[in-house]
Amino acid sequence: MIRDADLVSVQMARDLVERADEAQKRFAAFTQEQVDAVIDAVAEAATQAAEPLARHAVEETGYGNVKDKIKKNLFSSVDVYKAIRPMRTVGILREDRENGIIEVAVPVGVVAAIIPSTNPTSTAIYKTLISLKARNGIVHSPHPAAHGCICTAVDIMTKAALQAGAPEGLIGCMRNPTMAGTQELMRHPRTSVILATGGTGLVRAAYSSGKPAFGVGPGNVPAYIERTANLRKAVADIITGKTFDYGTLCSAEQAILADRSIKDQVIEELRQQGAYFLSPGEIDMLGKIVILQPAFTANPKIVGKHPAVIAEMAGIQVPSATRVLIAPLEGVGKQFPLSAEKLSPILAFYTVENCHQAAELATSLLRFGGLGHTCAIHSNNEEAILEFGKAVPAFRVVVNTPAVHGSIGYSTRLFPAMTLGCGAVGNNITSDNIGPQHLMNIKRIAHESRAVEPVTDHVPMPPRSFRAAAGGSVAAAPAPDRAIIARVVEQFLSQRGIPRGGGPAAASAPSRPAGPAAEESPSGASPASAAPPVAVAEFVSEADVLAAISRREKIWIGPGTIVTPSAREIGTEKEVLIETDQMPAGRFRTSGAASSREG
């Protein structure tokens, strides 16, 4: 019996992937109606179990609160489900008749789903639904601190899927998760794509696995309150977002940026809505227990805890009704620990002069840990909203809404998702909210839209001298088939009513024509003395031209000479062909209906 935890986990990963792969091959043949029947059953089962799964998650991890975890579970099983249910993921997706293109859906295969401890059951529900909708199999790798509630959620969904006709093994969950097992899952030859939600190290491991991966970067979300904002609503939105499940979502607000002209009103509104402002000494005390040194990571003991509990851990006394802790800061970076992502109801607070300075500060915060993720702005000035939105390096800029709810598509029309891409700046493959559309490939059947001219002549062989200069072997030009050439020439002459005669290209020069043209000129000089006769070729092929090039000779051609296209191309380029008005030996010069024999 194997007792090593890593070996057990590795073997489990292999078994689950192989089962999922075999099941997915059968699932890929399902119709859209059959796929949707499975989706319907899984979503309904998850919805019914939303509360017990939320309680299980809080009890097992100690993160967040039951009320908000129920909402997160329902967001995945209801909101995400409603968004993906109408999507077509089987067969022809689109048919562009105008351009002659048909797009066909193709599932990717087996999805390796890495599930975090901060949002365990809601993420498992979400990833299962979007994977199955695209006709994929899925294997979950739970965070060890939340493997119990995650496996329970997977069991509930698996039972529902099987009852709806899904193949056995289509959904799997590693019940003995270790890093070695997770790495085996990600690198397995039958794993097709990775959906990675977790710490920076785990996401990097996913990207280095050699498989396509959708990772999630950290979110150090700034929330800018511009001078024209509705202050009461802006503060309420920020506190709502920050305190939702005690700040465990990575798109929760991490810092407030307030215009100086409204700073005092913002502070007063924050206090009235349950914020506790820390003194410089308390900021230092809290920073030491929130961020662990020297790794500079969030202390898991404070993640998802009530603010009063965190304050007590730091030795700070706060009112029991405190909803959020606020630390006024002067800078960003490791010397200001609370300027980082905190995954708890703690906010940094900054004062800025205007929208331009707010965008610069927001950029600094995102670069410190959150590039490409999310920003929020509270304003009634459309010019300021656009200026800020265009300037900040975040791919979700939500306006006048809590950052958490806006980014995931709960309070905005963004695609509902629990996995939010951060784009190239965040080292992610996409900046989208991830859905089934990312977990299937698109095959395109494209009809010809522009005719391609056929090639009617072969590419001429380079001259012997050129090939020798290029260092290639000098191969003799292929000898022409004289019988074929004779038949072609005979046909050509007979079509023109010209009787066959004359000699080859090497025939002697034609005799001088009879008639007045043959008489001496008044000066006593004959035409022959002015232009001596030459041997005019009757037929010139590519082989004749190549041979002439190699012998450094010229070929004389006249009006009656037959020259093949390739011979003319090479002969003209190499200046081998010399044209004359003389006819080849044995040919006729024609003029209208009359003709006279030359030679």
C-alpha cells in the first residue's frame, strides 16, 4: 500500500485525467440539447446546495462569512448559468455566407481546474459549468485548506451530471491534493488547458507547465473618488465591495484615492459608515501582522477575517461595529506594507490633487501588485471618467459601483465570471472575463473568394554558369524530345498553309532574294555587302538557349522563328537572342494573300 502523500496524489491525478479524457471523447458527441440538459442539472443542484456549501467552506477555511459565501455560490450557479445557457457550443456557431466562412465549435478536451481556498465552492461551481458547457471534461485540484468543501461541491455536481446522462468520469476531484499531484495534473499529456486560480507561485507553475493556461493575477484595486462624485454612494460602494466576504475576492478595493477638495467630506462619510482611521503608530503595528516579511505576502491568519479580529491580533482596540480599517499613507511600496493587496477589510487612503494625479497614483498601486486587473472610479464627470479609464493599466475600470461586484459582472454588464484575466501586462493570456468561449476552439471552413491563376509554365532552370557560381552542381539541360517538337511544328505550319521545308537552326544562310531587291544599288554596293546573311533559327527551345549560353554564342531569330516561352524569357534576359528581318531557311515571308519563296 502506497503511503507517500505525493505518490498517492500523483497517481490520483493520472487516474482522474485519463478517466476524464475517455469520458470527454463520448461527451464531445453530445448534441446541444444533451449538453444543456447536463448544464441545467448541475446548476440546479449547485443552487440547492448553495447554503450548506457556504457553511462548509467557512467552517473548513475560516475565511469570509456564510452570508456572502452563499451569494458567491449563487452568483456562479445562477448568474453565470444564465449567461452561458443560451450560448451555442455544439456544431455550427456562425455561417458567414457573404464571405463563405463557416465556424464550427470544437472542445479543447480536459480542463485542469486549480481551486483556491478564498473562494472555494463558488469557483468550483463556476469552472465546472463553463467547462461542461464547452463539452470538456474537468479535474479539480483543491487547495489543501479547502479540499473538503470543494470535493463535496464536486460530488454534488457529479451526481447531477450523471443523472442527466453525462459519461462517468467527466468531472473529477483530487481528494489528496499536494503540489506534486497538482503539477502532475497540469503537465499530464491528456490535460488540454489549465484554469489556475491561486497564489502567484501556483499561477507561474501553471504557465510553465507547457500547457495553455488561463491564470489570475493579484488585484491591488484603487478606487478613485473624483470631486463630482455622489460621496455618500461612493463611500457606501467602496465599503460594500471591501467588506464583501471580508475582502477575499482579488477584485476588492485596496485603496481609496480622494480629491483634496473633497477629502474632509470623504473622511467624515467613511467614519459615519463604520470606518476606523488608524494612527501612524497603529499603521505600523498593523502592517507588521498583515504582511509577512521577508516574503512580503499576506498573512493567511488575517485573510478573510472581521476587522475587529485583525485589529485585536495587532494589539489595537477598535469599536465592535467597525466595518473597515483605514490607513492613511504617503507612498507606495514595500516601505508601506499596507499599500499592497491585503485580502481583508483594510484600506489604504491617499489624497490627490486631480484626475491626472489620481491616474498616476493608481498606476503605481497596480504596478506594485495588480497590473491589468481592476480599477474603480466614482464620478459624475464623463471627461474625468474617460481620462482616468484610459490612463490606468487595468482591463476592468468600473464606474460608480463596488469594484468586486462590477468586475465579476454582477452589477455591470461584463461577462459573469470568477476568473478575471489581466492581459499581457499582468502576464495573462487574455484580459477577458473567462467563459465557455475560451474553452473551445473554432474550426473555420472557408470557401474560395478569389480565383488563383493556374501555373501554365514551369520555372526555368537557371543558366549553367549561374548554378556553377552559386556553388551548385552543374547538371546538363534535359535533351528535348525532337519527335514531339517535330509534330508541334508540323501542326503549326499546316494550320497556316505553309508547306514543310527548310533546314534546322544550324542551316546555312538563305540565298539572296530575287527581284529588284537583288540588284545593285546606284552606288554599286549590294545589300549583301551592307548586311551579310546570317543563319536564322527555325525553332528555339530552352535547351538551345542554355546550350548557347554555355558556349557564349548568339542565336539569330527572324519573323518566322518559333521560340518557346521559356526560351524567349531566358534568351532575352541573357541577351542571347538577336532579331533580324530575315526568314529562317525554308520559310516563306508572307504579305497579305501573296507570298514568295526565299532561298
